[in-house]
Amino acid sequence: MHIPDGILPASVCILGYAATGGLTWYSLRRINRDQNPQQNIPKASLLTAAFFIGSWIHIPVPPASVHLILNGLLGTILGYYAFPAIVIGLFFQAVMFQHGGLSTLGVNAIMIGIPALMAYYLFQLRHFFGKKNRLITVICAFLGGAVGLGIATLMFIYLVITNIPANIDVAAERIAIYGLALAYIPLMAIEGTFTAAVVLFLERVKPELLKNL
């Protein structure tokens, strides 16, 4: 789902960097409001590594294959730590494996990071029904994982469809993009289930990891 170099015009890439810089600053400001911001750094580092590796786990969905994004998981577990974690993960993916690109790093960060923060707020809905209700917690975690990927997919479609280079067959490119997007629908269920399973596991064995959420 990463947008590579050469697809988007320079103006969109610059705007992506500006938006990423602003949202990173805001996320760090929210993190600094914690009583002990350093306490969650090991957890954020672990999930950053999972995000980095997850893109290499490809799942065949005929006629294509898709890979894990895990942005919903990061948002659900990390809250505002998720956005800088995603920026770091995307940077190393672009530099080490050319997955995505440096010119589109800002756009990719917005495309994947904003849905992660939305997943965080979806998980907060459990507070309205009681944090100790395990079923509600599982449902909210599932929604966080699934919707995080779903919103990122919609943003990907919009960005690519509205910026198709003039030298490419627009109709054929749109069909390919829509086909790829459809392939991510079953992955939404997979990521939602995986996020719910991780949250349920943490709630049983290490509930303090979720205490700020």
C-alpha cells in the first residue's frame, strides 16, 4: 500500500511532509503530557519493529497478494506514540528495502498514521461501556485494527487515483487500483482479529500495558 517515488507530484509530497511534521510535533506534545513518557518507549519500540517487519508478510488473495499494515494495532496499543513510530518504520522501509519512497515518506506517514490515531480513539469507546467488559474491549480492538487498515486503503485509493501520471493508461490503472483495494477487504478482518487477540492477551497477562488506554 506504500506509494513509491515518482507517482505523486512535488506539491503533494511537500504538503505530505508539512502535515507529517505538524502531526509528529502534536503527537510528541501529547506524549510529553504523560507522567512518565519514557515508560512506553520499550513498548513503542517493539511495535515499531513489528510494523517494520509486517510489510514483508504477504498474504495471497487471488488474483493478487497483500501484506500486513498493522497501523490499527499500533494505534490501538500505543495511542499517540503510534504516529512517530510509523514515521520511523516507514523511513527504514524506504531506506533499507525501497518499500515506499523518501519523496513520498510524508504522504505515506499521513496515509497510514492518521488511521492509526483513529484506531486509538475507536478503542477508547470501551470507556463508555465499562473497561472491564471484555466483550466490548475485544469489539473495540477489532474495530481499531480493521478500520485502521480500511481508512488507510481509502486514502491510498484517493491519492493514487487523483494523481495518476498523464503517461499512464488511466482506465487500466484505475481498474488495477480498485482490484488491489478489494484484495485488502479480507485483510481488514485478519488485522482486526489479530489486534483483538493481542489486546485480549495483554489484558490477561500484562494489563498495565493498556492502563493508559
